[in-house]
Amino acid sequence: MKEKKSLTRRDFVQKSALGAAALTVPSVIPSRAFGAADRVTVAVLGVNGRGTNHIEGYSKLEGVEVVALCDPDLNILTTRAGEFEKKYGRKVKQYQDLRKLYLDKSVDAVSIATPNHWHSLAAIWAMQAGKDVYVEKPGSHNIFEGRKMVESAAKYDRIVQHGIQLRSSAAVQEAIKHLRDGLIGRVYMARGLVFRWRDDVGKKGPSPVPEGLDYDLWTGPAEMLPFSRDYVHYNWHWYWNYGNGDIGNQGTHETDLCMWGLDVGLPELISAGGGKFVHDDAKVTPDVLSCQFMYPKERKMIEFEVRPWITNEENGVSVGNIFYGTEGYLVVYNYDRYESFIGRDKKPGPSRKAGGDHYANFIEAIRKHDKSVLNAPVETAHLSSALSHLGNIAYRTGRTLKFDPVSEKFIGDDEADKMLTRNYRKPYIVPEKV
């Protein structure tokens, strides 16, 4: 695969702050690494949950080979490697430290399914090492690092796909065309819905770090806290230190589609309200959240709702989007189906159910080294994630915020501006200059 503007081995080790003495580039590359010119080798990072879908998705594609797995928890890593060997009849390389993986020249691309707080830094380091990147949603943990990911993709000329698979759905693509072509008139509002069942997670408190887990590496750029099963592994979603609540979890699919369908960027006014009204558990992020994002110049707005428990659906939607226009409305259900309703009598209009292969789209772009092929390029990763972050910041500050979409700064609000980034923990720092 094509490698442009990548760092030297010495530069990369210095940038990732891992001593050269601790690292060795593999001296023997498997013969299968020297296949056809269009053959793509992939490593999957983070294999506890979503990463298993990545493994399966790439393994179905012709000319694509998953050659390595990476996870800071050796218990999970060895389990997944064993499952891989049993299912696919061959061994796969295992890396506990992603920095060692990035020195492996036999890997063309990395597919990142780590916790949110690692997404951008893992992607930036990968691009600096000459790898193309598929990064799960949200592409960033905060707005600053999302912008740095965009800058890295441009500087190192890498292919970067955001894990919003609905963008590869033929039905959703058709729905967007209908919105652009005026099927429901002038589209003025989008509504994003995340009504997902979220159980009480309890309160487990601190405990010893399990054997086999590199907890320093798992924590990475985040603040170091005492180890707890409250957030390791899945429930990190509900802690600001690692996750972004459900608006920055499932919700990033819907923030992306809201912006895509309305054909807008970041808003100028943001307000939000909510709280923990259902469970008295260890979660920190709100279980109920309602946000408004206003675009006064465009005369458009986005409404976003997160609910965790027993609730009604809206036009049959529990997770999805509704677009409102002057001549009707259009509903997108989950990732691959839409319906439209025209006029005051809500006459059924065009509808369709059809999926797509987001991993295949990524691989096609890699083979052609053409970013225009991507259905979810890095810029959309930044913007859709940023919308989620803006909603969270409005909730956390408890007031309506004014935002400059050009500078990506708040207007006259130093407290809110501080939440655009974080205090990174050495050596896991997203650099100001990539």
C-alpha cells in the first residue's frame, strides 16, 4: 500500500515517547504479506467489544487480511487471538502496546475500536507511522483533538474513515438525495433520537488492577484514577474521563445524520438540559439529555434526545432521525431504512431498506488512495463528534452557549472553552502541532 509523508522509525518512537530500546521491528515478515499489489493488511485495536465486529467485517472481504490484534488487556487479547485461530485457521500477531504495533511495516491499516479517550491519539499516531485508519465513533473525545486528527490526515496524506456505517447504506444515501432534491420542501429541522435501554450498573468502587491488564496504557491520555470495574471495561462510556455519554456513543450516528441531512456544519447557539433521573448508580454522564443546536443564519435547527428507559417511540423510531420540511417529513430508522410522508395528509412517499459495507468502502479508498471514495471521511468524524461534545458542554455548564464555528471557540466563555480540550497525561499527549 502507498505510504506518503510518514515518519521515520526514529521520529515515530520519539513522538510516541517510547524508548527505542524497548522496541524491535519484526525481522521476519510472513510470506502472505507479499501478495498482490491491492492486498490490504489490517490490525484491529481494542478487541473486547466492537472490535470483534471489525475482525469479522474485514475477514469477509477478498484480498484483505487481519494480521494483528492489539489490546492492553492480555486476558482479552489472548482470548480473541485464540478465537481467531479457531475460526480462521491461522494465528494472528498479538500486541499489548499499540506503539509497538505501529512499527510493524507489514500492517497497512489500523481499525480502532478502543474506548473514546484513545480514538484521536491512536489515529494520529497511526497516521504518523504511515498507516491508514478506520476509527470508531466518536472520532474524538473532545473538539481540539478532532481538529488535530483532520490536520494529521492532510499532513500525512492518509485515508481515514469514521465508523458511521449508515453513511454506506444505499437507503440512507437515497434519503439524503431526496432531502437535497426537495422531496419534503425546504428542510428546516432535524431530530436525533437515542432511546436505548441502559440498565443500572451498580457501584463497585475501587479494586486491585487485574493481572494481565496494563492499566497505565488503558488509561492513556486520561487522568489516572484508581482502577474500578465501574468503568473497566464497557461502562467507561458513562464517565467524562473516558467517554461522552450516550450522545457521544450511539448518538454520534444520529448527530452525523442530522448534520448531513440538514447540510450544515457546527451551530452558533447550543442549549441542553437533563440529568440522572432513573438510576442511582456509578454513572456520571446524564441518562436523560435534551439538546438544541441553532443555526440562525441558515434558519435551521437540530433537536436531540437521549432516554435510557421505558419510553414511547416517535413515528416508530427509538434510534434514528426525523427530518422536517415545509412539504412533509422523512424518517430514518437506525442504519438502513427510511420512509417519507408528504403533505398535510401525510401521504406515504418514497421509502427503502438497503444496507452497505462500510469496511469495504474503507478498503476501496485505501486501494485507490483516494479520499473522495470514502463515505465517512475524517472531516465528518470531527464535525459529528464535535456536535455531541457541544451538547455535553452546554449540559455541564448549565447555560446556553454562543459558538463560533470558524474558530471552533465559544464566544466570551472561558469556562466552556476549557472543555474543548483536556489535560493530557504524559506521554499520551495529542500534540498542538501534528
